[in-house]
Amino acid sequence: MSDLVQGYDPRTGEPIGDPVAESPGTEVDRIASAAAVAFPAWSAVAAADRAVVLEKVADALDAESELLVSTADGETALGAPRLTTELKRTTNQLRLFAEVLREGSYVEATLDSADPDIIPPRPVLRRVLRPLGTVAVFSASNFPFAFSVAGGDTASALASGCSVVVKAHSAHPATSRETARIVTDALREAGAPEGVFGIVYGTQAGVALVQHPAVRAVGFTGSTAGGRALFDLAQGRPDPIPFYGELGSVNPTVILPGAAAGEDIAAGFAASLTMGVGQFCTNPGLVFAPEDLVPALGEAVAATSGGAMLTERMCDSYTASTDALAASDLVSAVSTGERPDQAWAVAPRLFSVPVAVFEENVGKLTEEHFGPAALVVTYSSPAELHSALAKLPGSLTGTVHAAESDHAEAGAIAEILQRVAGRLIFNAWPTGVAVAWGQHHGGPWPATTNPLHTSVGATSIRRWVAPVTYQSWPDALLPPELRDANPLGIPRRVDGVLGVH
């Protein structure tokens, strides 16, 4: 008999909803194999037609928003306003990829004419990106919609022409089940091949999914430890496969002296720190600020309230790690916010450390505390920051707050941060990741397992495709993206020139 995945209400710690059976190995094999069978038919569907299917999935999710939001709120305690916005973000991701498919440049169609007179002689070469096959997607705990069953990994993989098998997160099994039902029904009604989308439950099912021979790539959002374990499994297969993991990030934020004088800087920091009880991958957990700004930052954090964390394990981990930091002789406790009377609730916490001490202990003081906690690294002169910033681990974001008088220093710091962060932010806070063509949500290890790629935005589709070059093939046998007449009307690079030709 299968074990059960039970959801819990973080506000009370009590079970909520009916449990979902863990997927045994035979079920994982059946679903992954069905996805592999569906892949050739799905990848052969014209991009414009796949776009229509994605939009129908988005419409179906929007139509059941009330059920989805109420179910997710019970399992996550994130609140209806936040979850309503997140669900809309999720359906907008699907619609963005419909635009990506219609625009067509994501396939990077490249055509070279023959040239027998150069060395070596060049034949007719035509290159295009093609979908890999079946993609395994691991849902995130902190985004039950946008980074989960129907989230960005699923949307981009389906858009590419890949089939998808989702491993549901155990913190929200009922939300995952309802979302999967809606997606499955919408795909079927839109005419997508049976089996192109599937879902499995349970930790062992996730392990089996990564190791399944039908799976050709993996997308993961979660802890560094969990991601590293799965990454090693993916690389240890007889046929290693790409593993795209979004893992840990401390998101360094530098407040320069001119900006520190601003009236809203402390309030803005506290709001970003405590958003979603600090359970954001872009939470500003490491702040570099003038020493005289610390009291204002402390007062702002003290005036905030925490909330219930997503799981009991996360609550215990946050409490243990911040208690250990408070007991350390390296840092000073600055302030603590309110802790609501809820089962898995935590309080915001702020600590400080001089930059010289921080630089000597970078490894110990850059561990992510997943929750509303931050460390302020104090400095007297911005020049003191340069060597410390260069030693930071990889991060999703790097932020600089600067007045006009700080611009020269801001530029120098940006030169350092661009080597350790995937997105550089100016005079704003890192929480909130826009879904757009120009977005990059990635960074060096441990932020992600591959800094070239993003898990948000139009170019996230590149994770699920690989190039194929056709040499000297007849025009009639080429994919439509590569034919002379460009029947799809997409942007292409022809003999080195980019255009619609």
C-alpha cells in the first residue's frame, strides 16, 4: 500500500484536506513512459497551434481561480490576496509563451549558403533548436502556482514542444492535485496528445523520475541540499541529462551613503524582507549599509510582524539557524519583530556585523536563512566593500541603492556584483520577478546549477531545446523554420544577417 502525502494548515499545524497517495515506481514508469509516447506528436504540433493550447490552459486555470486560491491558502497560509496575484502571474506566464511561440525567434533559425571557395569549403548549413523530449519539473514550496504544477518550468517546457511530468511538492498536495486536474482536462479538450502532461507524488517518486530513461531534462526550484542531491542523480545516470536547479540566494543589497539619507529606505527594506514571511528566493538577506543607518533599519524591522511558514520543517530550520546566528560571537542582534500566535509562525530578525569581520567569515555569514531574517554589514567608507563583495557566493540578484552623488561608486560596485549575480537592481528591492522577454532569474552556484539559463522569462525555454544542423538537405525535407520561403515568417539569421527573411 502506498504512503500518503498529507497537507497541513501552517496556521494551526493540523492536517487539512484529503491526503494524496505517493506514486509507486510502477506509476512513475507508466506516467513517464506515456509522456515519452506523447512527445513526438506534441513536438510536431505547429508552434502557433501550441500557443492556442497554452492559452486555453491559462483560461481554464483562471476560470477555477476561487477553488485554487482557497485550497492553496489552506495549505500554505500565504493569504488570498497574494495567491490571487500569484495565480494571475501563472496564467500570464502561459500567455507569454504563447507570444514566444508566435514570434518564433526562440528556435534561433540560422541559414548559411554554400561557399565552395573558402577554406574549408562550406556546404548549405541550416541550424534550429529542437525540443529535447520529456521534462521532469519539481514544484516549489513557496510558490504553489507560479513555480509549481502549472508554473514557469511547465509552461516553457510545453511551449518548446516537450512533454512534462511534474513532481508535486509535498507541502501542498491538494493544490497540486486540483491544478493538475485543470491542466490535464484543458490539454485534452484542446486536442493535445494524451499523456503529454502528468504528475507524481512523494519523495521517492521524484528520485525515480530523475532516473527514468524517458526523462531528458529536469527543472527544480528548492533547497540547495535537495537540488544538489538530484543534480548528482541526474549527472550520475548512464546517460547524464541537464539539470536546471534554482537553489539558494542571499541577494546582496548595497545602500550607499547618499541613498541612506532617504526617508523611505528603512521602510522599503523591512517590507521587502518580510514579504511572504521572507519565503522568497529574492529575499534581501544580506545588506551592506553605513553604520549610522542600522538604528533606522532595526526600528523598521521591529515594527513588522512575521507569520506562519509553509512547513513545520521550514519553521524549525529558520528558528534554529537564526538562534545559532544570535548566539554567535561574530554578530550583534539589532531587533526582532512580532511573532503571531500561529503554529508555524516566526518573527522577523535583524543582525549586524562590521565589514572587516564579515570579510573574514564570509562562508559562515552568507548562509541563507529561508525566512524574514537579514544581516546588515556595516561600513564607514564604500571603498571598504569592494573586496568583501568580490568574495560573495553566487546569487540571483544584486542591488544598489544610490543617490546621484553616489553614481560613480554605484558603477564600481555594479562591476563587482555582475560577476556574482544574475540580475542587477538599482534603487528598488529584489523581491518580485517580472515575467518578461528581458528577465533573467539565475546566477552562479549556489543560486543555480547553470548561470547561463533563467527560470523566468521568455528565454527560459532555451533549457528544453538543443540545436540540430541540417547539412545539404532538400528544401522540401527541412522543418518549416528552415525552408527558403520562411513560411512561418519568423526572424532568422541568413548568411550572418538577422531579419525576417
